[in-house]
Amino acid sequence: MSYNEQRASIHQKLQAFDGQGFEGLALEIFRFQAAHNPLYGRYLSLLKVDVQAVASLAQIPYLPIQFFKNYTVKTGEWQEEAIFTSSGTTSETTSRHYVRDLDFYKRNTVHGFQQFYGNPADWLVLALLPSYLERTGSSLVVMAEHFIQLSKHPQSGFFLNNVEELVGLLKQVAQPLSLPLTPKGEPNPGNTKLNPTDNRGSDNLESVTRPLTQPLTPKGEPKLGNTKLNPTDNRGSDNLESVGSPLGIRGRITGNPSTLQSFNPSILLLSVSFALLDLAERHSLDLQQVTIMETGGMKGRRRELTRSELHEALKTAFNAPAIHSEYGMTELFSQAYSKGDGLFYPAPTLRASTREITDPLTPQQPGKTGILNLIDLANLDSCSFIATDDLGRVFPDGSFEVLGRADSSDVRGCNLMVADG
């Protein structure tokens, strides 16, 4: 079978992959990449690996993640549509992940997200990602921008230098709207205002329950051609210009913050860790109705915290029941998510294992601390088998815990907290 035929066959299997038959597909991708990825093939040769004799996941060697910094990691010959780059200081060499099919990456992020949170189109997505938006090539920005574009809520968007607008929007949408009760404890539909100045009560119930995407005229009809938040805002329908990325990445924030497209949307605040701490220190917000998801990373702007320290500080500041986390990196097309218990659950195309700290070729026992190895089947056109620098533990149900960085690793941006103790 030719390279093109092999790739087409595997690519088809990856569409809406549900995790069933993971090992079989991983072995198929291993042999495909061993044959058509010159760098990985050379690495296997130096290890004296008999590719045809590899019959289980435990026998597959993992490419050190540092190779993404110093080499071009491609399976086959093709022209990239984009290049994802890692964050780092000017003195550091950054990782480069060449992307053959950007739409495939976007579809894969949606597929992974919806396994745990449902369709991103149903979410009001608020992305607070300074430092990511200020540079080019961030895979996280591409994912967030795609979720924003899919969102049915026109207030979804990026926030960079307009944090005050984010705060105003959060105050507007994050407060639960509950009906007052009658003396018998039943909802009182005849008096639904929260306060005398609230315009969402029974006098104007239609303005709450009717989907709105534009501001209204005095007659209550949608007002077309005026979707800007204020006269100086350049993000309305008149000017959807690019922000912070050569890929044309930007969110869209249109409409009036006081009008939501749904009565009670699911709200996702996706943010880098230091920006959440800044927000907590500067503003008093009750975000118990918001899914707060940190992507890690202090970017040298704050003292590194353990994940538990960070989450406790944010839960207290925002009155939040839990802080969610996203685990991803430049070198991956797939992500893992934690809903606040410290355990990450991978997307169907992703699987974690650990290796011994002192012997990179020896697998670690489940539940014991080692260094994470990752299989990302969606990395079909680069390398699916990556030896990371992250310390962690992997459990029998496939979940894993990230405990920090190996001592020799450089600090990077996506969920790399220093471990407790």
C-alpha cells in the first residue's frame, strides 16, 4: 500500500474516533510513521528496534519531546498550513509543530471537548489569554478561536486589553436569575424583577426569553448594522480584524452585553493561570455559575504555585465550587481535561503512560510516579509517540495526574505546575 493510501485509510479511521480499538490503530500508525517519518525512523534505528516485531503499546519507543525544538518532525513530504510554536523567553529555543491540516486539528479539539462538556456551540466562551494572543503560532489560541466561532452566543470572544469589558460581561451573565417566591414558597411569575432597576422582570419578560443577536430598536425589533459594544470598539461587524496570530486568529464580541442569546447559557472562562490570579486580585466576582478553566502557566509573571494552591486561591476568590483544567501542548493535537479533582481524562485520541525516571526506556507501574509518555493518534502527520518532561501518575482507568516538571526541563506554558511536597 502506498503512502497516500495508508494515510487516507488511517485518516478516515480517526474521524470521530471513540477510543475503541486504540491499540490496533496506534500500532498501525506506529508502522506508518516508522516507514515515512525520517526522524522517527532514524531514532528507532539507533535504538535497534525491529519495527515488525513490535506487537503492543508497551513495546513502542517514544520520541523525546525536545526533538520538536531542534528538528522538523514530519511524516511524509507536504507543505504545512501553519506552524504551532511553544512559548518561551527570547533566549530559549521554542518547539515547532508543523501542521498539515489545520481544519483536522480544529475538528479534533471539538471532538475531545464534547466528550466531557458537550458541544462548544452551546457555550458562551470567554477567552482570557494574554501572552498567547501577544505572540504568533499558539495552538491554544487556534482552539479557543474555533470554539468562539462555533458558539451561538455573540458575546463569545477574546479579551486582551479590555478586561474591564470582560468583568462587566461576567457580572451581567454570571448571576443566577431566580424568581421570587410567594408566601407558600412557590415561584411568583407576576413579579420577576431582581431589583427596581432590573429590566428583566415581568414588564419586559420577552427581552429575556427571546433569543437576541443584535441590540434592539425602541420598538423592540432587532437593530441591524450596529453590533459594536461602544463607538470606539473595533471588533464589531464592521471590522473583524486579526489579533495576535498569523493564522487570522481572533474572536468576535458583538452585541450588547445586557442581551444574551439564551436565558441561561453555559459559561466557559478559559484563561492562563496568572491572568486568573490578576483578575481575582483586582475584581470582586461571584463566578459560581461559571466553568473556570485554567490552562496553566505563570509565564514568569508570578511565583509558580502547586495546582492545589492555585485552585484553592481561585475557588475562594471567585466563590467557585471547582476549577477546571485543560492539559495540552504545542506538540499535541489532542487535549485532556480535569473537572477539578486533579485528575485529567484524555480525549479518545490521547492516551498516557509513564516511564521510569532514571530509565527512559522502562515503563513505570500504574499509580507510581514517573515521567509521562503520550500517544496522540491525531498527530498522524508528525509523531504520535512523545516522551514528555512532565512528572505524573497514570491510573488504571486511563486518567492521569500531572505533578510537575523533570528537574532538567525548561518551564513551559501549558499546565506545568510544581508538584506538592
